[in-house]
Amino acid sequence: MHLLQYCRPVATAFVLSLASSGALAEGEIWVSNEKDNTISIIDEQSLDVVRTIDVGERPRGITFSQDHSVLYLCASDSDTVQVIDPESGEVLNELPSGEDPEQFILHPDDRHLYIANEDDAITTVVDVESRKVVAQIDVGVEPEGMAVSPDGKIVITTSESSNMAHWIDTETHEIIANTLVDQRPRHASFTADGSELWVSSEIGGTVTVFDVESQSEKAKIGFEIKGVRPDRIQPVGFELTSDGKYAFVALGPANHIAVVDQQTYEVLDYILVGRRVWHMTFNGDESLLFTTNGVSGDVTVIDVAKLEPTKTIKVGRFPWGAAYRPSR
């Protein structure tokens, strides 16, 4: 298997040529910095940090409302979800999140936020309009990963210590199924058509693919990188392209992104990025992928068409999550 070599940051002229050709649409990448209690905002055209805002303690999970007018942020050590005006950077209000919120998912109705409470073994459902908790669902030990189906009918919580994906009916707020995965599941996501659920297992070193209709396992994807010890290959965050072509999987301390064929589940290649790559996000047209590299404190920009890294952007200490916001 060919191993892509990490290239140096692109020259300014290359970035400008991409921008002038339309390959880079206007927008911003918002990155939560876990150790700095800040968010770094990267301009999509210049690929530079253009703004840094102060937020609550240990920011991790980060997402926007459907119209991108509001940012939701898990301030884990502040035990709250902050609601932030992205224009001013001002904290508008805080939502009752339960203790130690880590990841969350916003329902397609743009109103209900499903939050994993790692210390309490629950998933909290918050109405973002009334700012009230509407349900608390008992799940496994150390819940972390969250996903919602495209039709909004199912929410997934993964529990790290129970090694399970919990399937939650969003109408009844009840668990309708529990499926086993490998050790320490971290992240979950549905495919764009809603037919599959993908779950990464950090210590197990795998990604499990489930058929949504039957909740049965369809495939299990393993990873092997020449020169990297197996115990360093730890799948955490991942992103699936909406066209069903690729899955990009962050491999933690292996310092690589795996490129997986969504249809065959074959690992196509590995891309070397920064140290302890954790999560990632696409830009608006999915031409660029931005990875958060915690230990090296930077973001790697990957050209999706070429499957090559093009630039490294220094951000705050221990970048954790990332979210894209188009220009308004």
C-alpha cells in the first residue's frame, strides 16, 4: 500500500491561485482549543487564523445551527453548553447540559441538542429555544460519540467503557437497540443516505459499519501503517463525503488520516498530518479537509481531490473539534 508523504506548506502563490479559480469559497473553520479555552477562526481563502475568541473551560464539541447564525460549544469543565454569536464572539446564553458535556449533535429540527455527559452515563436532550432539559436518557459508561440520522428519527450515543452504540428513538427518547463495537468507541456518523452507521473504536483500532435498518454489522475496517506500532493506531474522529466516495478517519497518535473507500470499505491510503490528530471538518464544497492535531497544536489542510496535505496552520493548545461556517 502506498504511503503518502507529508509535503511542506504550499506557497502563497498556490493558495492565491486556488482562491482565484474558485476552489476556495469564502468561509471559516472554527477550531476549539481544549487547553487554551479559546476558539481559533481560520479564513478559508487565506488559510490563516484571523480571529481568536475566549470561551468557557475545556472547549471540545462544536457545531453551528442550521443557518450558521449561532454556535454551540461544549465547555466541558464549565459543565455547560455555550451559545455564541459568531459575528461578535459574545456568549449569548448557556444551556443546561449536565456534567462534563463532551460531544453533542443538533437534531435536523434545529431545536433539540443531544449531549453526551461523560461523567453521568446519560444523554441529555435540551430544547435550545426554551433552554430546558426535555429528557435524560440512561446510556452506557462514559458516553462520548453522538450522531443523528438524516431523517431525525434515530440518535446514537456511543459509550466508551461499555463498548456499545445505543440507538435512541427521538420521539420516545427510549433506547431501541444496543450494539456492541470494539473497545472504547469514540465517534459515530450516519452516511448521507442514512443507510449505514459508522462507529470508530479507539483502543480496538477499528471502524465498525452497521446496516441501519437491521442494526446488524456489515463490515469492520482495520488499519496498518508501515513503521507505526499497532497500539499507536487509534481511530477517533472521522468524516464521510456526502457523495459516498471517501471516509477520512483520524488515527490519533499514529499521526495519520486513513482514506477509506465508502463502498468497498478498503483502506486506500494514509496521509501524514500533525501529532495526535483527533477530529476534522470539510469546507463547504468538501474540496478541503481540516484536521485538528492536539499535541502539535495545529490544523492540517488536506486537498480532497489529490489526497494530499497542503498547509499546516498553527492554532491554540490542543485543538479538539472543528466546524465550518460559510460566509453570510
